[in-house]
Amino acid sequence: MKTIKLLAATLLCAALPATINAQENLKKAINNFVNSTDINAYCSSTAESKDNDDNGKLSSFSREYTFRLPHDKMPAFDKVIAAFDKDKDKAYRIYSRNENMSDETLARIAYGDKLERSKSYGGYKNRNYRLMFVHDEQDSLRRHAYALTWWKDLPLGYTNVCIDEYYSLNPNKVETENKLYDDATRIITMDPDGSIAINDRLTGLTKVISTDIETDKEIKTSLDFVKRLGTLRAAFINPNLTAQTAMQTMIATKIAQLCNDHGDLPGTGERQFCIDAIEELKKHPFAKHDKYISGLFDIAIDKLRCVSKP
């Protein structure tokens, strides 16, 4: 059974479950911060989602808190940062970046009962980021993840503070259908020849996936069209390409462009086959949770359906 709750900004932030774990300093500091009556007045939004297994036991959760703190309230959040630093040696993975350093994706945290959702961090150059991943000492297949983000709103004199907590299966230890990954260490790029390079920033190793999606290769026949759509589809659902939403958006754009430019090549049966394939892509988590990507697939399908039958 699954329950999802969106909490109004005026509600008190929910207390954290009392469990013994390695990140006890950070967990306690967050609990004290979000439930402080002095700080809660500056809580602008909160959101919570929970998943329970068939026995009613909590299997995963996510909590997101957003605050707008005046300068004199920042010492309270400084205690949370200090607790983060105290628990660093208990984590199996830590990421830290200060403002004005980079706007590259720093981390992507997967969560949900089946690891079907994720949230990326690091895309704003003016923000500070602290991320921590900790094994669950009571369940070797699960892990806790924490994300602290804060940045100054200079015109208004506030500091925006976001605290996100996650508990779910560890994507590195389990296999689930359509799971997403904690791909915090990978940078993905596409070369002009269509090959996709995946660089692991921890090991320095680069993996190259060769594809048939280069823009300068001509498409002249129905078979060329089906082959190109197939390689684009394979690239879109490839589990190695889950680190950056921009990559999925680019591939979805190429599918829409393919159908717009060459949708008249497939015959009636092949055209329906391609439509069915794109309809399946729309059910993928990347498309279901991104209206823009889903919209690109709708455009591709419409282009194929508008082609006059031979």
C-alpha cells in the first residue's frame, strides 16, 4: 500500500522516526531544526511521500523542507551543517560543493519503493550543496540519503534553505524494474559521431557506448528509419544513461525530429510498429515524470499518424 502526502506550509514539519543509525548527529540536528517553533515560522513548504510494503511496514520515504531564513536565524542551520561534518566518516559517499564553483550535476538521488523516482543536485552555480549516503545498519539492502542546499537571496536579505531526506533500497545492491540510480559520479556526453561517453569522476575511467544516431548519416529507406528509431530507443532506456535528464531530452528530441523529417518512409505496418514502440517509451519513468519528454514523444507519434497511407 502506498500513501503520498503533500503538506501545507503552515503545518509543522513531521518528526523523524526514532531509529538508531550511523548518522545520528545529522538526523538529530535536522529533527531539532525542522521542529523548532522558532524556525518553523520560516518554513515555506514541506512535502512527504511514503511507501509501505504488503505487511504495512515502511519501505521507503522522502521528505523535503524549504525555509526562508533571515540572517539572524542562520546559526540554527549552521548546527545542521556542523552535524553533517561530524557524521562524514559514517557515510559511504559524500558530496560537497560551495557556491560559484560549477553548475554541473553533482548528484542524482534515486528513491521510491521501486527506485522509480530521482532528484538531481548541483545544477545551480549560486548554491551550496552537501550530500550524504549512509547504509541502513538494520537492513543491508537499504540506505539513507541526505541533501542540504542553501543560497542567499541578496535583494530580500534571506537565505533559502532546503533539507531533503530519503530512505529506500540501495540501487547498487538490488535489481528492480525500471530503477534509477545514484549516479552522482558520472558525466555523460555525446560526440558528433553519435557515440556516448560515460566518465566516472571517482575512478577516472571512461566507457564509450557506440550508437547509430549520428546526425550526418542518411536515412533513405524504411529499414533505415526503423533501425535509427531502434538505436535511439535503446539509448533512451539504457541504464547507463540515467545520470542526466538532458541526455534523455536530447534523445527524445532526436526521435521527434526523425519522425518529422522521415516519417513518410515506413509503410503502414512498419509505421504502426514504430508508433507502438514510442508509446512504450512514454511509459518509461523518464517520460512519465517529465512532461516535456512525454510531449516530444506525442509530437513524434502525431507526425507518424499524419502521414498519408500509401
